[in-house]
Amino acid sequence: MDKELFLEILGIDSTSGKEAGLADFLAERLLTPHCRAEVFEVGDGTRNLLFSWGTPKVVFCSHLDTVPPYIPPKIDGEVVRGRGSCDAKGQVFAMYEACKVLESKGYDGFGLLLLAGEETGSYGAKAFREQHPGAEWVVVGEPTDNCMASASKGTKSFEVTFEGKAFHSGYPQYGLSAVEMFNDFVNALRSIVFPSDPVLGETTWNIGRLVSDNPQNIISDRLTCRVYFRTTFESDEMVCNVMKNIAGENARLRFGRRKVQDGSDIVAKDVALWQKMMSVKAFGGDSPTRYETIEGFPVKPVSFGSDAPQLTNFKRKILCGPGSILVAHRPEEHIALADLDTAIENYVRMYETLVNFKN
């Protein structure tokens, strides 16, 4: 194992948007006597790399970008620390080392695909599927504890905007607080029960990019946020329907079903009002995905997304890699050298199995 190369890779800051520098380094550094390198522009200043040994039937694939902030690498005994060590430069390194082993054994018909922009929307994968015919198999590297993923959750992203009315905070009755509207929205969302999936378990959601830039003594007139769901086979479609109709849920939770003097239902008016004050914009995402598995490898489902669903130019997909998702994206991100050794052996064995696979 070339630990110095791994440290060199980790030493390059490739947080999302900066991965072009790592691509340039690897385009030269990873060349071997029997492979060729191709560069594919993504269109946003980043680029994908494909190293090919012959005409690939099996392509190993992982991503170049990492989440911020950049954390420099260091070796701590039998553990390597630093940003990307687990997600996903450890996978890039293990796959490359496996390719060298395969080359030394005289094999061809495999490749190594390195994609930009996985952490911010799989932009590299989306570009590559339009530029290349793909292959029979793609083995996508993510931190799965060296298990083959049987399935992964989907993702759905929504931008939600609340429009209130600014006013002096000493007289809140004359204003309309976007923050209170946001609180009602969160309570409405928390009240919804999503079905439990027998394979992928519970549906979860998270709120990020929360902005309400009002002075502390003025009622907030605007709040924006992103809501990010991890969906299951049972809930993927339901999540889209819930977010489409969430203004109505907000109104019902806040106002209840009340009758005015003429006996009519006030909820309809309240819903119309909420729809003016609240907007939901869908940003898409991935659907839950099932993956191929091979007998003799440990198998489990995972709750995170990857480039795999976007690589529609490949016929069959495997999701497997070293490292634990429980330390990915965290300040203490790390990977054990022993796990990298296991991953290298696994990838070699996968190729030897898949290249002769009959179905």
C-alpha cells in the first residue's frame, strides 16, 4: 500500500468547488504503463477523470470532492485522519490500489472513474452519463464498512420561503412573524407520520440553510430554509405530496377547523392565505435504490445517498467501500489502514467475479 500517495491525495484541499486541483494532480499521478486517462469537463470548472485498462466491463467509481471544512491529514498509528480519509478519498485510493493489483495480474477490461460534485448534487455523475456510454458494471465507493449495500435511501430537497410583515417588536400584533410561520411549519411536518419501510426503516428529514436576517427588535418579514429528506421505498412519493400540500397542513394546525357566523368553514380562506405567505420549491433528488450483491460479501442497507442512482449509463450497480459513515463529514473523520487493505482485496475479488458473471 502506497501510504505516501494517500497522504498526498488527502493533502490537497478538494472541498466542493475546489476539486479541479485534485483532478489535475491525479490525471498525471495515477497513470500506469497500461492505462489511458480521459478528462471530461463538467461545465462548472470541475472535471471528471476516467482511467481505463482496455475496454472496461467493470468500472470502479468514487468522488473527488469532500465536505468543508478542509482538515489536513495525519497518520495516527494504524489510523489515517483528515478530511476525505473516509469519504471518499479512502475509496479513491483503495480502488486505485486494486487497479494496480489487477494490472499486475495481467487483467484488463476495468476502469477507475473519479467524479466531481457528489456532495453538492452529483453534478459530475449527471454530466458523465451524457458524455459516455458507461459499462456493464459500476462499483461505487462510499463508506459502507466494506459491506455491500443492498439498498440506499432516496433524497428529496425543498426550499421553503415564508413571507411575513415587518413591524416594531414592541407591537407584534401589527406585524406577521415569518419565524412563527416557520415554527408552525415545523410542527406541521413533525405531526406527519411516514410509514416504516421493511428494508430502509424510517423516513428522516433535516433543515439547513436557515436564514432570517431581521434585526432583533423587528418582527421577521422573511425566512428561507432548505428541507432535506431521506426517503424510503414506502415514503418517496408521499414526501413529495406532503410538501406540495404543506400549506394546508400549516393552516389546519394553526387555526383548526373553525366556523364563522354564517356557518362556513374558515380553513379554506386560511389555506389560501398561507399559500400566499409560504412557497415551496422542489429541487429534486434521488429515489431509493436497490443494488446488486455478490455471495460471500457482508450485506446491509444504508441511509445515505451517492452518485450511483445518477449513473444511468451503467447496467448494474454495486455500492461498497471502506470506512464508517458514522465518522464521515465529522471533525474526527478517519479510516483504519486495515480497512483499506480489506477494501483493496474486496475490489480485486469483485472484478474477478464480475468479469465472468453470467446471468
